Amino acid sequence: MSNPNESFLPIIPVAPPDFKSGFIAIIGRPNVGKSTLMNVLVGQKVAITSPVAQTTRNRLRGILTTPSAQIIFVDTPGIHKPHHELGKVLVQNAVSAINNVDLVLFVVDASQPAGGGDRYITDLLLKSKTPVILGLNKSDLQGSKKESLNESYQEICQENWQMINFSAITGEGLDKLQQELINKLDVGPYYYPPDLVTDQPERFIIGELIREQILLHTREEIPHSVAVTVEKVVEETKITKIYAAISVERSSQKGIIIGQKGQMLKTIGTASRQQMQKLLSGKVYLELFVKVEPKWRQSRLRLAEFGYQVEKN
């Protein structure tokens, strides 16, 4: 008797003998373009981006499949000095990824000289046995300072590391980067179906799309005191109805997100809905409400409830 769920199981093909595969962690300081790079490499938006540092909060997986290889990229939160429990969780997630992958792509902002944060990450990588490629992003912005800027990164580049210049925005150097990443991987199987670009559940991506619009429209006013919970998703014949809660730490932040006569919340909702309709390929009804949860970033329990990958102390 056949399994009634067989038709819903993903089909993972058998890889040819010379097929390569593996997991690659993308690490670096906040705001060096890690999420933008992953989105470009996999060919679809799987991680949210914004000019605000620490946009990425969880380890996200983006999957690139070519005729000769499958790369599972792990996009990590920017490594920084944490100032609250949420910050500690983000850094723990990023650091733990280093030892659980086949290769590390250490991304730096090549338009600026190497700094203390880059050297701190270098020291972390030296404690690991995982191979490293040093990726100099934003190389298109170096201008006349290219030689001196590259020299500052040569100082932190180890003998067994490879250094590659590229631009995630213009695409310059990305073909070379992709090929070198594949070259570093071992022969292996398909881990996911070839047409899959992320293993993140739909609800998670929906929540992230809302959070992205909050960061883009409020910028420094509501930096990282916000969390989004997708309360309910109702799929109907012609429309998907989504209900989500936005949590902030202070009443003043709630007022900023709602805005005068609710205008800011309407703007955030409209922009989020447009992104969701692209994701879901259909019409979306989105209802948002805002609530105050004081000091939620300091509570490991609350962080876990919000879906953050909280490791045991």
C-alpha cells in the first residue's frame, strides 16, 4: 500500500560522481553586505536587508544549486560587542556557525580599512580548523585607495586563506567567487531539492519581511527594539490573510511605528504586503497590531518564544 503523503515528499536526486556540495558560513562585522551577497548568489531574496546594522538575527540558509554543485550558505548575524541578551544570542549564533560548516566566507567592507572588529573575527577564525576565504565586498567603492585598502586586509589574511575582491551590488567578481567556493568543497550529495532556495518556513520569511520594512521606514528611531510574530495565516481560494504582532519595548516606540493618524503603520503594512505578494504569488490581506513588551531583549525565554536560536549557557 502506498504512503498517502508520498506525493508531498521533496524529490532529492542522486548526485553524479563528481558533484560537489557543502555548507558555507558567511560571517563578518555588521553591515558589510553578507545578506545582500547571499541573496544575489542564490538568485532570490531569502534574507532581509537594510542600512541598519544587525538586520540579520538568526542563522539563515540560502541554497545555490548549479549543474556541478550545491552550496548551502549560512548567513549569520554580524559579530559585534553585545550590549544586551539579544546581542549575546546573535553573536553566539554567528560564532557557533564557524565550527559547524565546511568553509567560512569571511566578508569585509573593502571600501574601509581593516578595523578592530575584523581583527577580532580573524582571531576567532584562527581558533577554528575550518578553511577560510576572505571576501572583500564593495571593491567597486575603493577608488584611488584600492591598493592601500587591499594592503590593510593583506595584513589579516592568513597564509592558507584566499582573498577575493568582489561587489555584491554590481556583480563584479561574483563569478570568480562562486567558482572558488565550489573548488573548496568536497564531492558530496544533494542536501536539498535543486529548485529550493531556502529551508526557512514561510511564516518566518513573512515575519522578516515585516521587520525589514520597519527598519527601512523608521531607521534609527526604532533600531533593534522590535520583534515580529506572525499570529495567524489563513489561506483562502483567492487571498491569503495574515495577522501579525509587532512588539516594541517602550510606548514611545509604539507611537513611532503607528505614526500620526496611523500613517506609518499603514506605510509599513503596504510595503510588507507588496513583498509578500511576490513571495506567495497571490493576493494578500495583512493586518498588523503593535504592543509594548518592556525589556524583551533581556529575556532569554522571551527570545526563544520569538523564534531566536537561543543556545544553553
